[in-house]
Amino acid sequence: MNEFLQSVLLGIVEGLTEFLPVSSTAHLRITEALMKIPLDDAYWKMYTIVIQLGAILALCLLFLSRIVEFLRTFPKGESGDRTWLNHPISLTLIAFAFTSAPALALHKWSEKNLGSVQVMALALLVGGIVMWIVDAWAARRDAGTRHVEEMSLPQAVWIGLCQTLSAVFPGTSRSMSTIAAGQLVGLDRPAALEFSFLLSIPTMMAATVWDLKKEVFPSHGAAAHVVMNTNNWIVLVIGFVVSFFVALGVVEWFLFWVRKHGFAIFAVYRIVLGAALLLWGSKIIAG
């Protein structure tokens, strides 16, 4: 398959799955395997990391006015009842810190699991079941927190810790872990989703920079793994741009869908995909 077309398809997959609770890591790995892209190739590893930046940029653009409003009202908040510790900006950074520390401590375990089809399949399957149960349970109770501005410090810490699961077990999905964690501690669907999006900005930026540094400069003073030429740059830009525009549409649609229908359809999809990977995943990845 032509590399330009491959890049368009991978950009679409990244943009579609990065913010949905279905695991972009699993979908990109499956897509690359089906396209016969060498999963250990330094350029394609770097490519997969960079196109995530397109999705991140789309999210930042969509949430720009909300972020500016948070900055404007820091630290007292819109209602004047927030502090340095429980303002949405503070809670986002605190949750990020409680994700980063365990994730860094367990990064070797995470890298070991990254190549395991079984781990991805089980994470998709179990995550889908958990998400379905939590969403059904949360829909039958009155949520105590309906806006991000009402969140507490313990809620942010809990969500940050739960997000670590996505860093340690590929296929878990950052969105799934943070949304389900938020619902468990009393956030309604829109609030859990909004905080998941806010938390994803520093989390994905930090993870992308970290992974990109490892791929391009594997150790201090070592030569770069990736040698770029004109064709490689074009392929990379195509994936980045496609990911950006697809993610723009997906985030808007996701917000609309969740307010009306919840997360059950994504849970079912995860369960079906996880079961399929357990049955046929090794053959697909092996080609």
C-alpha cells in the first residue's frame, strides 16, 4: 500500500480513537499490523507518537475558551468558592501528578506489556465490562458533582491514580479509566468526560514528549534512531493533519453522544473487540 494512503488511514484511526474510551494504542497496533508496517521500525514508532500531537492540538483548540476561563478565574473560581487546592486547574495538575509518578515507576512493566496482544485484549475486554457496569450503576443514582468546578481534591487524586492503569496496561484506554473513575466518585457523565479531556492535555503532552525523546534520542549523546527524508516528512505531516481534523469532529460528536446516550455502546464495542483479539489477535499481529 502507498505510504501516503497508509498515513491517511493511520491519521483517521488516531483521530477517531484517541479520545473515545476504546484504546487508540490497540487500534493503531492492529491497523499497522494489517498494513504490514514493521512494528519495531524506528520511523513508524516515531510517526505513531507524532500524530498523537495532532489529536492533542485539536483538543486544545476545542477547549481553548474553557481553559482561558479557568485561567481568568484562578484561584477563586467562577463562583468565588475555590482555592489554590481545588480550582479546576489545580485539580487537573494534581491528578496529572498522581498519574505520572506511578507511571514512571512502572514504565519498564508498561514497555514489556506494549507488545502483548493478550494484555491488550484482556484490557479491552475487562475495561469494557467495568465501563458498562459503572455507567449503568451511575445512571441509576443522583450524581453529587455535575460540574468540574464542583470537584474535590480526593476526586482528582482518585481519577489521576486510576489513569495510571492506561499507562501500565496497553488497551485499557486513558479515557475509559478516567471516565469510569470519575463516575465512581460521584461525577455525572458530562463532568467525568470534561475532566477526562482536561486531564488528557498535560498527560498526553508529557507522554508524547517522553516517548518521542526515547525514540529519536535513545540515550544521552547517542545518535538519532530516525533519519528523515522528504518522503518521510510528507508522510508524517499527512498523518498529523488528518489526525487533527478527525479528532476535531470526534470530540464534538462524543460530547453530544454522551449527554444523550452514555457509554454503553463503547463498552460493548470494547468487549467484542477484546474477545476477537483473544481468539484471533496473535494471527492478525503476526500477519
